[in-house]
Amino acid sequence: MDMQWWIWLVFGVALILLELLLPTFFILWFGIGAVLVALTALIAPSLHLDMQVLLWVLFSSVTTLLWFKIFRRKKPDVRWTADSVIGEVGLLTAAVSEFQKGRVRFQKPILGSEEWTCVADSEIAVGERVRLTAIEGNTARISRA
């Protein structure tokens, strides 16, 4: 039994349209594989059903692997991570001690905010330069610069 090329085309387009309804971003590759089988069956009409199914599995696997291994290779944006701002120097605007939270203002925004609530292991007076050593939730851990 041979499947006509247009059946694969309808199947592929249906899978691609189904991807628009379901936000999985995985069904798309099976749809593209079916469209590629339709094109192959149009060029070589003597392909049997078992060969067409094998080609569909192969094309779907290759397109999926191409997406996840090659095209989607993207480095993470380190501008918005806590590790990228460790070591920044700021000015203490409210005194901080071991048991009292203070406030520190940075020259450029750190993760979207110029002023942070801060904690320190020792007492630091207002107006001193401090260095960011860690971000713990919404609180900056600082030390003397």
C-alpha cells in the first residue's frame, strides 16, 4: 500500500497548525518531517509506506536534533545574574551593623535597582565605600571596600 504524497502534506500541515494551538514547540518538528516526506514522495512516487514512515521518523529526528543542538546553541545572558555584579562598589546611605540592616546605593543599577537593603558582618558607618560580596534574596551582603 502506497500513501499519496498529498496525504503526508496534509498531515504535516495539520501538525504544524496543531503547534499553534499547543505551546509545546515539539510537534512542529514532526510536522516539518511529514512535509519533507511529502516532497520526497512527490519526487520519488515509488516509495512504499514502510519507507515513507522510516523517512518521517528520520526527518523528524534530524530536524529536532538540529534545533536543540545547533540552532538553539545560545550563551546565557550574564548581565542579569547575581554572579555578574559581585564586587561592585557602592556608597552606604544608612549605617549597617551585625544586627541592623542598612542601605547601599550603587552608581549603576544592580539587577534593576540602584539602592539595596544590605547586611554586613561588622559595623560600617554612613558614607563609607562598600563592596558587594553576595546577593541573598532581596538583600545585598557587603563588606568594606
